[in-house]
Amino acid sequence: MTAAPDGAVAPGEPPAAALRWVCGLLDASGIPFQLIGDVAAAAHGATRSIRSVELCVPAEHVPALLKAAKEHVVDYPWRRMDEAWDRAALSLSHDGTTIDVCIAEAARFKEAATGAWRNADLDTTASVILKVLEVAAPVMPRAQLLAQMRLLDRETDRRDIRDIAGEDS
């Protein structure tokens, strides 16, 4: 993967192609979605490279997504948990790039300061349309993204906060 001058992935690289493909598929299928993770951070000004395409969809639209993307499904919905996130998600693949699709109502994250699990409150109707990797798409709102990053408080979150908000966390 080649980094663009600002550190983001150059528009012709695999995450950009996967993003164009999945946004087109979701739009054509009438499935509401919201970009989250690396792509949302980049859309709001983070300079780290985009390693993955992550988005969320409402649970009621998962069957339509599975039907529309049937030849690209590599992992059916199941609960995934790591040190920071607990979520139900599925994975798609497009030309070798994995696209993680989180079920909006089934995502929570661990607040670093307290260790408490918090609902991620992923709401596709609250999205803002921003351009990232030359694709205009619905993205998690800046205030929500920054609040989430402050609570997660990982090194990558602190760097993104500096890039997006111009502040030290």
C-alpha cells in the first residue's frame, strides 16, 4: 500500500477500490450505512494510513446486505470481542481487501479510564456526508468520533485526536 503525502492511502490503492465498491453496493441496495474506524478518522482529518474499511449497518438491513453481497461474504455475522471492542459483525472481501461490517445496535467499547463497557451508539441517521479516498459517503459525526476516541484512549486515538481536533488528549 502506498501512502499519499498526507499519510493516507493513495486513491488508487485497494482500500479505495473496496470503499467505492461497498458504498456503491449499499447505495444501490438501499441499505443505510455509516463509515467508522480508520476511514471515518481519515474523513475528519486524521493522517494515519487507512488499513481497513469499517462501516456499520442497522440490524434490520443485514439480510439484504448478505443477499446483495453473497459472493463477497467471508465471515457471516458473529460476536467479536477484543480488548477494546465487543461487537456483532460480518466480513466482506473485494479484490483482496476485507470490509468489516458492524451491526449498529450490537457494538460497544471499553472506556480506558474505568474499564466499563459503553454502548457505541452507532446511528446511521446521524451521519455526515464527507469525501474520503475520493468517495462521498455517510461518516460518523466528528463530535461522536472524537468523544469515542477520548474514551478509548489508545495511542492511535490520541494521534487521531491531535490530527482532527488539534489538541493533545
